Amino acid sequence: MRVRVTRGETFEVSLDGPPPTKHLVSLSETYYQKLTQGRVSREILITRSFDFFLERESNTSILRSFDLPMIGHYFPEFEAEIGKRLG
């Protein structure tokens, strides 16, 4: 998995697959602070979020473009679980 900033609050996540996929993820400063209190980088938050997502969905089932809070709409336990994973 590779995560890189594309512009401002948007990140490109490349997943190896199979098959390989790319996803654009938006992460607002407000949501970033809510989940991390600034303790980890945005890239680490997105990586851990995709780890969580991939435990539940295949990479081809993940939307190609979404805002990070959307994970919580599909999986209500997301915010609590990501908090535990980030320590």
C-alpha cells in the first residue's frame, strides 16, 4: 500500500491487489484532529484506515473516491477501532 498527498486534503492510495487499485481519499483537518489529536501523520491514519477497511472488504469493493468519514457509515465501529489502533 502506498499513500501520497495529491493536493491539500486529498490522498491517493495505491493498493497492490490483485488486481491493483487506486483510491482518492479526502481527509479534512477537523476529522483528522478528531481521530488523532495530531498524534500521528495523516498518511498513517489513512494507512490504518485502509488496513481496517481491507479486513472487511476486498480492494475492488472499496469506492474509488470518498471522504474518510464514509468508512464509518459502512462500519459504525470504525472510529472506536481506529482510536485503539492508533493508541
